[in-house]
Amino acid sequence: MSFKFTVSSVVPATPIAVYDAWLNSKAHGAVTGTKAKASNTVGGKWSASDDYCFGVNLELVPGKKIVQSWRSTDFADDDRDSRISLDLKPVAGGTKLTLLHSSIPDSQADTGYKEGWMDYYFEPMKQYFEALSVKPKARPPARAKPKKAAARKKK
């Protein structure tokens, strides 16, 4: 027997930006604040959270869907991999991420993975993209230079 759950959130970025960040080692690490090794190819291996979790890319649809096998160092050697499916939908304000985490072994039922996705991925991802979209403050307009006195008319 295994269990599953779904979490979702809106992130202030386009679906392709979220997709690219998830599958890029540097960006993924920046989102989570940990070491990450990502791959953007089907069959490519990945690891995140300082090698706490790892797996293989199973299905990739740019800007729309990421499906990966997923296991953590807490899984027993004889536990089968679980699976995550991340759907990305454009909505007002960015992208709605819906993550289905399924086939989680019963031995991992009380580990807090659901809260972990929110606390270690979705909330930091919001902050990551909000920081990227912050524009530097505009400089105040330059003060108008006083106009030179009009040349005096000769009499």
C-alpha cells in the first residue's frame, strides 16, 4: 500500500521560467538554498536538498509538465521510488503549480513531505521569482538646468 497527496500554489513567473528553474542546477539550488544537480532530459538523473532526495526525469513537457521518480535518503532500500508530477498552468499573477506526490511508501506516511513541499519549494520559489522581478528604484528626474538668460537685444 502507498499514499499520495497534492499541493498547489501560484508563483509569480511564467510557466516556462518555472520549468527552466526546476530543471537547472544553479536555479534549483538558489530556490531551495541547497546543493542541486538537475537535468533537462528524459532519463536524466537529478538530486536536490544536498542529496537528500534524488531520482530520474520520466516525462518533460516544456512549460507544462515535469514527472520525476522521487525518493529520499529516508526510504528503506527495498522501498520503491515514489513519483512527483508537477503541472504548470498560466494564471493571473504567474503560474499555478500543482504537485501530485504519489506512490509514497507507507513507512514514509508521517514524514511531513506535504508540508516540506510548501516550506522548502513553493514558498522559496515565490520569493526567488519575486526577487528576480524587483526592478531597481528609478532615479529621480534630473533637475532642470536653469535656462541661460536670453541674449539682450541690442538697441
